[in-house]
Amino acid sequence: MSDQAEPARVETDVPRDSPRTILFQFVLFPLGVVAIGVLVFLLFGMLASEDHSVREHLGDIRSGSSHRRWQAAFQLSKAIAKGDAKSYPNLQSEVADLYVRAQDDDPRIRRYLAMVLGSLGDRRSVPVLVDGLADRDPETRVYAVLALAEIGEPRAAGPVAALVADDDPALRKSVVYTLGVLGQKDSAAAVASVLNDPVTDVRWNAAIALARLDDSRALPVLHEMLDRSRTSGVEKIREDQIEAAMMGAMPAYTKLAGSESRTLLETIAARDPNLRVRSAALAAIESLR
């Protein structure tokens, strides 16, 4: 990785106040699909009554108006997240069928149905979610990628890796995160290809993912994440985001660098202005023993 006088700027083609920007800017570990749904729910407000049954939600998704259908899909995702509906017979197959049929509908329907499929964790959903990776809506592809991460089926790694060079930084970020979760070491080359990505949090997520894959190519970027003089220079980054970056990088850096990480960790433990970061550095040092 080349050293630059100024940190890379985070650029995106969506408005800064859009849900996608809020969800994906400077998040080291993309939020679980269910957590994304909770945040979107807070952004949009109360969408519909929560006392509907799973059967009613499915019925609304099949035959309601476009507006009602995506709300019902969201409410179904909430019901699954709470564990209320996992005993519903044939739920996975019904949701997978609705997911396929919604290809030309309001994209929010497929996004929330992807959340449901991810939460169910049924590997039979992998083929339809892999097909969803070709959806024409970038955000819908993000949801499909993260659902595949939740399911954790290694055979999805190849189709996911094919998106690593996509123009959408949120998708690139979700791809490298998911490849790290799926743990297929032959995905390391795809992850390493974005270590110099111009978008800071894509680069950082790639480094964390490579550490999961035991690939030392992550070390320069992990070192960057632990350098407060560089992280604090990233445009519009907050202290809590710097803290998250440093604390996320420490175990990954320690894992790859071993005893050679001690000097840097000791410096952070002694000098960093953030108490939580210092404590995390001390814990990482302790782990070396």
C-alpha cells in the first residue's frame, strides 16, 4: 500500500443523508441483515401494525398494493428476527418463491425478503440469493450478499467474489466482509484486490477479511488503521469510528504479526487518548502471552 500525504476521501454516488450512506459509512463490520432492517425501520418510522401473523404478512406480500407489500416484507423480517415464525411450515420455500417473483417489483420487497432468508439460515436459499446478486438494483445486491454471509454457505464465495470490482462502494465493502465470513482462502486474491480501494472503509473491511483468511497482505492496511494520525485525518470521521477501527484492527493485526505487533500495541496502550482503545491494546498484548 502506498503512503499518501492525505488520507483517501470516502466518496459515494448516493446522498449523504440516504439510508444506505448512514448504514455503510465507516462501519468496519457490515451490520447483520437483521440489524440493517432495524435501522431502516427507525429511519422510516412505524410502517404497519406488528400484530399480524406470518400468514397475513405472506398474504400481503403476494397480493397487496406495492406500498403494502414492501411494508409486509419488512414486518415479516422483524417477525423472523424475533424468532416468532421459524416454526411456520414451508416458510423458506414460500419466501424464496416470493423473492424470485418480486424481481420486477419495488426493490424494497426483495431486500427485506433477503433479510428473511438470511435470518432463516437455510442453505436451500443460496441459489435464489446467488441469482439475486445480478439484480439491477445495487442496494438489493447488497442485501443478497449479506444474507449469504448470514447463511454461511462456502459455495457462495465464488459468485460473491465476482462482485468485488463493482462500482458501488457499499457492495464492494459487503463483498469483502462476506468473503471473510465464508472463510474460503481461495477468495483471498479477490479481497486483496481492493486493499488500495479509494474508499476508506472498503479498504479497512478488506484488511479485516484478509486477516480472517490468514493472509498477511492485510498488514499494511491494519497498521494504517492503528495509526491515529492517519485515521483521524479521514474526512468526517468521528471519534467513535476511529475507536471502532482501531479496536477492530487490533486482534487482526496481532493474529498476523504475532510478537512483532507488541511494540505498536505498547505505544497505543501508553499514549492513545482513548481509554477504551488503550484497554483493548493491553488486552491484545496479554493475548500474545
